[in-house]
Amino acid sequence: MPEKIKVLIVDDSAYMRVVLKDMLESDAGISVVGSAKDGVEAIEKVKTLAPDVVLLDIQMPKMDGIATLQRIMKESPARTVMLSAMDKVDDQLPLRALEMGAVDFISKPSGPVSIDIVHFTGKIVEIVKIAAEAKVEALRRTREPLHTKKVLTVKKEAFKGHKVVVIGASTGGPRALEIVFAALPRDLPASFIVVQHLPPEFSTSFAKRLDAAMGPRVVVACEGDRVEKGVAYLAPGGRHLKLGWKGAASLVIKLDDGEPVNFVRPSVDVLFRSAAESLRENLMAIILTGMGADGTAGAMVVKASGGRVVVQDEHTSVAYSMPKSAIDAGLVDHILPLENIAEEIVKFLQE
């Protein structure tokens, strides 16, 4: 019988600690091995209990969740999922936590003490199980500051036509995307479309954070947007993003509320399929770190249409399922470390 996932719960509310324990242990594959009421206690218990996953509240006395995460990743690296009451905290804090090595985050539905959180048991259990498969060493590597990354130089005269790069990511994706974008020039004459599996409430804040990486300008995609060079369009959480032509010369964005694909919306497959049909050989599709198989079916259409498929390698992926699924299907042109993907993008655009 496989071992249970060992979880440490860190929350200053005694009520939340009890409720979260009951929720997690309703799944036979999870065991709560301890709890802590603040960050100071959490740091010691991570060392002594060696949990597979730490469920860590952001708002706490003595030491908040961000400072606690920083200490954990420095002293006893552990897979950590952040808990945040989004009506009480800066919406950049969960994204800051991902930068510092957190695997994922969970929004408390109704404030710091969420009586109705029990209605989200299935989703929280799923996130904890996914987090348990994340690679700690890859999480540690993503903590390197972006300003240490070298920005590529390009010869703009080498760019011809209008090429588009579509990118799909899930677990570990926010930081991976920042690293890729930080290495790309700000005014690169190409377009980027991004699907990152995120809750809707984080779309705007993540677009701002990705834009701050100083690569292509990043905006949240809107219905009918004309796809322009030098701009990256982020699919809004909760809506599929498709590309299509308006007339003979304008590539535009179409959003829809169709059923989830691969259990997610937006779906990488939906984006990749529509992009391949619209752009054919002028398309590069990139699959970054993530759990599941989203992107594989779309990559098949990209290849059949003459486009190119690149995936992140196992060593640098926090979660390797999405890239591996495309590799196993025989659809991939290049398997690259995260730090080499920006260079491959530039090569494709200059061909």
C-alpha cells in the first residue's frame, strides 16, 4: 500500500487548523502529521516532521507566511502551498510566494476564517496531491532573482513576417514564464499568447507581474483584441482563448466560456488548436512545467499544420507531466532546459 502524503498545516486560527485537518484526512491518501499556529513554530516543525507538503497561511502573527516560506526554502526546503484570504491581502503576495518557491496557492473563500471552506474540500485535496509530486530541487532553482538573467540581443532586421509563439503552463508555470520573459527583449517583433492555469482573480495581477519581467509587454487578453507584435496576451482565468482571422490581415483573439477541456479553462489544447489552424508554419508552441496532459492534443495539431513544438526538460520542471505527455506522443522538436527556451524562441523568429 503506498505511503500517505504527510501534511503540515500552518494557520493562526485554531478553527481553520481543525477544519483543514478534517478536510484533508477525508482522503485516504493524506495524513496530517502536525499543525502550527505561527511561522516560528512552523519552521521548527518542518525540520522535525519532514512533511511532504506544507499548507501555509499568509496572514499570521510573529512571522507572516511570506517570511516563513523564505526561511523554510532556505533552511529545510519543502513543497509549500499558500493559503490566502484575498479580501485581506495584496493580490501580489501569492505570486510573490510562487517566486520564492511555493508550489501553488489556495484562496480562502470568505476571509481569514472561512466557515464555508469545507465546500472546497475536493479542490484543496487535489492541489495538495499535485503539490506532493513537485520537485523540491526545481523549486529551489526558480528562486534566483530575475535581474541576474542575461537578456538576449537580436537583430530586428532579421525578423520577417508575423510569427506567433503560444505557451502553455500549469504547476510551476508562473515563475517559469517570468524566467523566459525576462530573457527576451522588450520590443521583440513577434506576438505571444499565454495560457497559465490560474484562478480568475489572479489574471490581472499575474499579467502585471509578468510584464514587470521586462520582456514582451503583457496584457490580459480581451475579446476582439487584434494580435500585435511586441505584445504577450494572457488568457483570462475561467475563459478559453482562441485565435482567428478577421478579414485577410487581422489576427484577433476570441474568448469563450465553453466546457473545461482536460478539466481546465482556459485550456492549452484549445489555444494550440486554433493557433495551428490560423498560423500553420508561422507558429511555435511551447509546453512548460505542469501536471496533467493539457497541450498534447493541441501539439498534435501544431505539428500536423507545420508548426514547431518545444517543451521544458525534466531537470528544470517543477512538474513534468505536461511536457512528458507531449514527448511520449512523439510530437516534440526540442526538449530544453528552462534557461534555453528564450534563445530557441529567438532562433525560430529569425528563421
